[in-house]
Amino acid sequence: MSPRVFLKKEIKRRVAFGHPWVYDNEIEKHDPLDDGCIVDVFTYSGQFLGKGYYNSGSTIRVRFITRRNCKLDTDFFSGKIRRAIQLKSLLLEDSDALRIVFGEADGLPGLIVDRFSDWLVVQFNTLGIQLMKKEIIEALILVLKPKGIFEKSEGTSLAKEGLEAKEGWLYGNGPELLPFSLNGISFLADTKGQKTGFFLDQRENAKRLSDYATGRRVLDVFSYTGNFSFHCINKGARSAILVDSSERALSVAKEVAEINRFSDKCEFIKTNAFDYLRENSLSGFGLAVIDPPAMAKSPSSKKNALRGYKELNLRVIKSLNDGALIASSSCTQIVSEEDWMRTINDAFHDCKKLGLVAFRGGQSLDHPEVTSIFETKYLKFCLFHIFELINY
């Protein structure tokens, strides 16, 4: 039997209805515990609620892994992985890349698993999930039979868990740039790049956006390795300028362009995105894409993030011609969709222009949102037609 954790008498509905986090102020008492250990969680009166892992160094003391009283072994993780793949299998019709495990949303808090063709890139972002690494890797090999599994555990969350960044092959091997196909286009996931090497959460937004790109010149700001640009060129965009501050990201993007024979339609500019927008006219572009990295990690930074979003969108809206399109995105979880859209509306207002929504998007289906876990929703995306107010 695992050590026990008992919650306070007035258990919050959030926990009772499926949220996987138990905070330090929600625990009444517990048996002697080691950080990272598996615990059985009970109500104040002794009703079993589920199993999770414990960490005294985090304000999130317990993260649930299952609501069943079962053994957390290789078979258990294999079942979780098979279920996740089954739920997301439609995304593999014209692709061989998939976020197989999206942490809490797939019932495995702290774990990220991305598949790129025959390889997997994984992140173990919490102490508890790190201590189950052996069983998880065994399950991934059993279910997916990859050529290699690369660990890319990094980010600010590791320090909160008392962990250090880790990078390297856990099983097998593979190239530094992992080739894969997304929506029929060849891409490369950079194991030395950001996160797992590619942002699969924009896969559906990029595909849908490309339908509007035919015949247009595209500006891709914060382009990383070119997901939006190459989707647009593949659907008939005249050309694309990719702007990013990372030399390495642009180098990978150039390789991807060559693989797909898009190079003659691409220009790559290494510079700060804010500087580029301040210093250049956008009047020749028919479509501009703004996809910045997360602009705030804590509530105290939210106002600054909204100011940043307004500046980016205002500069683009102001400079684009009547009838052009702006695709804007935010992956800042603490910025709500309502606040983000209000900020963009303010930018349109200040430019005396009107934004007509072409479509709204969000994170792709392999990054599922869970109704009881609002933290699983983070990505906002919207495409607008831009019109001069006087002409509409």
C-alpha cells in the first residue's frame, strides 16, 4: 500500500470533479512521505480518490495520475499511451507527427511526448514523473517501437521541482534534425531547438490559414522554422519573408525550404520582431502572421504581455493595406481569450480600422482541452480581414 494523503474536510469541487492538482493548503494530514513518491489520496472521511505523486517542494503537493486503485507499471502507462493515440489518430491521415502525451490533458501530469516519424522527443517536467521514467520509456518502446527516444527536459518548471535540465538519447539514436511530414509538407524537428523541436499545436491553424494565402505575399513574424510560411507557399502564396531572432531556427527553416523546393519564394531575416515592425513598411504584404512565444509566465507579468500584444498587432494593422489579412496568435496561458481579443480590438480601434474575423482557432486536437482543467487551454488564434473604417 502506498503512503496516504488525506484532504481537508471541505474538499473543493475542483478536485472532486477531475482536476488533477492538490495544493499544499488542501491537505489535512499525510503519512511520512518522500518527494516524488506515489501516494494514495483520500477524502477527510477516508474515501479513496485516486493515486498521484507528491512533492513537498511545490505548491502543487499532489498530481493525480489515476482515479483507480491500480499498479502504476509499464502496462498502466502502455494503456494510457494507446488511449491517447486512439483519440488523436485522425491527425495522422496526412502526417507522421503527433503530440502523443500532453501532460494533464492525457492523464500524465508532467509528461510530454511528441512523435516525429520514427522518433520520439520527451520531456519529464516534474520529479514524480522523472522517477517513473523507466516504466514510461518501456511503455513507449512497447507501443510505438521507435528508432530512438530523445529527452529534452528544460524550462523554468524544472527548478520548481528541484530538477535540472536534461538532454540526450534515452533509447536508440537519430539525427539532430528529425525529418517528418505534416499536412503533406516535409519538416525538420530540431532536437537542439526550442521545446521538443517543433510546435505541433499550430498544425491545424497553419493548414486552415494556408487556404487564404493563394497569390499573397506573406510576412511570418516569429517564424521559428517556418511552419506557417511553408503551409502558405504550399497552397500558392507568391512569397514569404520569415523573421526570427534565432540564427539556428532560420538555418533549419532554410533546410526545410530546400527540401520542399520553396527556396526561391523565401527570404530569411534575422532580427528582433519588434524592431522589424518599427522599421519596415508592410504595404506590399497580403498576409501577416504574428506568433510570438509566451509573453508572461506569472500573473504579475500579464499587463506587460497585453501591452506587447497590442504593440505587435497595432504596428501590423496600421501598416497593412485595405483588404489584407492578419493572423494573430497567443500561447500565453494566463492571458484569457477575452483579454487578448479585447487588446486586438483596441489596436484596430486606434488604427481607425475594422477587423472582420475570417476564422478563430486554438491548439490542435493532439493538445486537448479538458473541461475540468482550465490550465490545458492556452493557445489563441484568429485571422482577420483588415478594412479601412471609411471604406467598409
